[in-house]
Amino acid sequence: MKIQLLFFGITTDLLGTSFLDFNITNNCTIACLKTKLIIDYPQLKNIQSYAFAVNESYADDKTILYPNDVVAIIPPVSGG
């Protein structure tokens, strides 16, 4: 099934894009998605420290994804 990924901060630089259409298996959770992303995009090796939001609501690793969900991947932000 297809979902859309939105990238923010350093993830945009690492992947060279701010969004992707991405295929996942049925009943895939955020934890499953993280594993697939690390395999497909090893430059996201720090993905465990990133926040995830599904359809504009923060999500945890147990959140199940559905067709056409929009998943935002938000790395930690620091500033001064």
C-alpha cells in the first residue's frame, strides 16, 4: 500500500527531497516503517531519535499505518 512521507530538517538534506511516495506492507506500524527506511536509506541511521507524525498527529512505534496516510519524519532540532 502507498503512503506519503514528508521530510523535515536534516532528513531533507540527507535524501535530497522533502517528500516521497512510499510503499509498505499492510498492517505496517511506525516501527516497521523505521526498519524499512533504514534498509532503503541507510543515511537515516539515526531514525530512532526522530519524531513521527501521522496525518498531523504525533505517533509512536505501535501506530498502524493505512493507505494514503501522510507520515512526517521530524529530526531533533537544536538552536541557539
